[in-house]
Amino acid sequence: MKEIRKMLHPLPLIRSKGKTTPVYHLGGVWENRLGLQVGRVVLKNLLWQVRRVNEDESVKHHVETLQRDGVLAIENFLTDENFESVAEEYRSAMSYSAPEPYKGLEDAKLFRTQIPVADDLSSFPNINRLFRQNSFLRSIAAGAIRRNITQDPTVFLDKYVCLNPIGVENDIENILHADLHTPTIKMFFYLNTVNEENGAFVYAKRSHTLNFSRIRHEYELSIRQARMRKGLPISESLVESRGTETRNVISPELYRQMNVEETQICAKPNTLVIANNMGFHRRGEFTSSTPREALLISFRNSEKIFF
Ligand SMILES: O=C(O)CCC(=O)C(=O)O
Ligand SMILES: [Fe+2]
């Protein structure tokens, strides 16, 4: 068996087997030149088009908004009482964990505390009930990705703060990108006010739809990604760096062709932002010392096909 797998290993579809979440890019330079990523994108999105899930009437409106814009915000998501119980669990856990430089970089500008809820369910009964086990959220994710949600989403307590304004810019996630080549849902539940100063999520509305320009972007990006993975030279005008990390960016020409328009989703406490992160997005900048306090709920593990 091992031998057979070894023999089939060069095939990209076999290589992605055994992964626990789907990967955005795979394969070598030539495979992608020959259209591997275009095939993956088109096939996955065709399957999404023809897939149907049982429609839950109570979330229909939200699923339609997500289908149209790729993002939505629900204000006053929890009752006051539930909000307080969640904030209490969040603050209590955060009081035991010191923020660490994001990506472990020395002289970093941005620091983060991230606590996975699944590791300590007994400390987070309300966060577990109201987010990890929430059937309303599952129905929205199910409607958007058109799959039954059979796995709990991953939920993190997430706190970002700029502790060193003159430090090294280390936030690779504030470069515009997509998470995946197929619909994938992430949610941000804010515990404090978020705006232009403390990293409010930025999303390019309607950029989650597949059109010819997006396919061209996927094609070009897949080749640049494959080159980067191999350590081959890549066009310097099409990469940006943060600290020790480098990311391939959307080419200015395709940025224009895809009509990318970035909107920062500023929000009050108790707002839930839901995004299809096949669309382009990034984290906002931190220009003040106010932290961004949020829960991150990711349904990426619900994507079943890993090619
Ligand atoms: O934290 C954010 O605002 C977005 C970061 C991001 O790109 C992601 O979670 O996929
Ligand atoms: Fe992302």
C-alpha cells in the first residue's frame, strides 16, 4: 500500500490526500502552467453550483446576502445577558495569557493572544454553546458553502494589539488575499469596537464570484506560488513582505479588471461579521494601541474535497 501511494505521489490529487483542511495551492510550476489550478477552481466551483442543501428558511436572507456580497454584519448578535457571559469567559482567559509577538518576530509591531476553545471546553461553556455549537451559524455556513456541516467549526479567542508602534510591520494578513479557491466561511465576533485604528476586517465585496478575470488571477498566482514554494525567483513588483514572510499579491492589472473595492467593516461590540473568504480580504492596520478583541469562527474544515 505504502509503495502504491509512493508511486502515485507525484499526482497532485493524491498528494493532497490525508490533509485535514483543503489547501489553496498545490503542484509544481509546470503542473500549474498546464492549468492545474484553473482545473481545480473551475471544477470546485461547478460542483458548488450544482450542489444543494436543505434550505433553512430562518437563514435564507443571510445566505442570499452572502451570495451577493460575500460578506455581512449582524449587529446586536447576542442578548445582553449572553454577551456578558461570553465577554466574561473571554476576559478571564485573556487575563492568564500574555500577548506574543505575531509570527514570533523580534521587535514586532503587532502582538497576538490566541486561545483555541476546543482545548479547554470546560472554561468556555457559553462560547462553546453560542458559537461552536450554534445551529444558526451552521445553517448560514451550510447555505453558503452548500454542504451539511458535520464538523464543529474551529473557534479561537483572538486578541490583536499594537504594543510597539515603531516596531517591524509583521502582519502578513494585512495584505489583500483569498483564503481558498472555493467558498469558505469565517466569522468574526467582536467584543469591543473595531474601526480603522484597530484592525477592523477589510473585504472586497463581490470579489468571491468566479469570473474570467478571477480565473486568470488564479492561473497567474498559482504559477507564482509554485515558484515561491520551490525558491525560484519571482517578480519583485508582485510580492509584498511583512517581517520574514513574503506574499504574492494581486497584480494591479487584474485588481482593476476584477473591480476590487476594499471596504473596511467597522463594528460595535456584539457584532458578528460573516465572510466568504474565497473573496479578497485582509486585516486592517493597527494605528492606535486599542486592541481588537474577537472570537474567530472558521468553517474551513467543512470543505470535504481536498483537491
Ligand atoms: O483577522 C482578520 O481581520 C483577517 C485575517 C485573515 O485574513 C483571515 O483570517 O483569513
Ligand atoms: Fe485570510
